[in-house]
Amino acid sequence: MRINKKILKDLSDYIKNTYKIDASDASSLIELQQYIDTKLLSKYFSATEDDGTYWKNQLAWNTRRTGQELLEKLYKLDPSSILDVGCGDNEWKQYFGDKLLGIDPYNKNADTLIGIMDLTHGYGTWDVIMCLGSINFGDELTIKLQTERAVKLCKPGGKLFFRLNPGITHDTEHAQWIDFFPWSEELIYNYAKEFGCEVNEISWDQTDQRIVRWGNRLYSEWTKL
């Protein structure tokens, strides 16, 4: 969408003064929107703060489906290749070594600083795809495209594991401007069917509700047909 350059500058100035984000390099309204989203997520997940104030997963490892239970399930599956999408600090690397590739566009601890939509090779080659809290940000089109890309990267008969936010905003400083997508069981089934997968399981991720800080997340396991 074309927009008057003076208006675009006024919008950029307002965003800078209000949200402390310098988007003056944007040359269009769409680019401005993309720039804002990228900057917000980068600030939230970048792992560049010396005091460690960037977002980290705080759900208890032993009481969530995507913790110890998933680790044991993966050991039994014994996959030869695992793609960890939005790996954050790349903590799963310690368990699977070179079998696992952790990608993340913001966190320097990733094996490769890249987002899932920029990963354009390796379609149909990964035994396991993990999207544990990574396909949660943006509008429905963004979420749908990222989910489709994850399925494309998985080999037929391979497994996909998801931790999905039902639309809960974190209670931290930078989270207030982030667009958290409201996942639902219906959407999970619809996307799996559309992209050629069978849903093996949907449940709540955290099994001990007493220790959930931001509200529970949905856990889902798919098999690519």
C-alpha cells in the first residue's frame, strides 16, 4: 500500500516517541508494520542483555508436556534429525548434539540466526520438527504460513511437536505491544488437516496448574501423512 511520505514520516516519529522504536528507514506502510513487529520481537527475544532480562521459558521442566516428558518421547523415537524452530537459548542441543539444529532469528545462542520463513531448503527431510512457543506471534496469515512451512520441512511419517499460546499476553515490559495469536483446538485440527497431518494429541502443556505464571499453553503432536 502506497502512503504519502510525509504521513509515513509522521507515523514513524509518533512510533519512535511513543514506543521507543526507530522505524525511520521504512519506505512503505507494509514495511513499517514489518519493521515494528521485527523490532519488538527482537527486543523481547534477542538474548543480548548483559543482565539476562530477555524472555526465557519459566515453565517447570518436570511438570509440562514439552519438558521431561517430551525428552523421553524423543529418546524413544530416536530421530536422526531434529529442527528446533525458535530455539531460544538452544537448550535442547545438550540432549541431541549434532542431530539437532536450533534456529532463531533473534537469539545468538541458536545454531543459525534465521526464522522459519527464511529456511527455504531441506523440505521433507526432518524427522522431528519442534515449535515450542515459536509460532505464536502475528496475525492469522503469518501463523498459517509459518505452520505450513514447518509441515513442509518435516518428512512424511515424521513428527511435529507444538506449544501454542491461546492468546495470553505475558506480563513483562516489552510484551504489551506484541501480537499474541489466539490458538484454539479447532484451529489446530483445521491446520493439521489442511497441511496433510494427523493430530495425535491435544492437551494442556502444564500439568500442574498451581505453578503456571502466564496461564497454560496448548500442547499438540502431529504426524505428517
